[in-house]
Amino acid sequence: MPFSSGGVLVYPGDVVVGDGDGVIVVPRQQALEVGRLAREINVGDEESRGKKYEALGIERAETVR
């Protein structure tokens, strides 16, 4: 049975993710694609930050592979 939270309708199987910035609800039909895109963005961000660390000649933080 779906429920409403903060004006958003959430259905069983939807993915609900939250952090210090807020909460998102991903419909289950789109969850795999959203997860794939999020991972792609994260990897690109890590690579970009890694290059900046190298250019500055500083040791990489643990958040950068």
C-alpha cells in the first residue's frame, strides 16, 4: 500500500535514500538506471578530484581512489 511523505507518494519497492542534504525517492522501475548513472557520476568525480590532487602534488584523500 503506497503512502505519502512530504507530499511524495512512495510505493512498495521504491528506493528511498537520504543523507545530510535531504531525501530522494526513486521509483522501483527506474532504480537500476538511476543507480547506474549515480555510480558513473561518482567515478567521474573521483577521477577528476584525483587529477587535481596530483596536479597540486598532494596525497589523495581516502575519498579519492
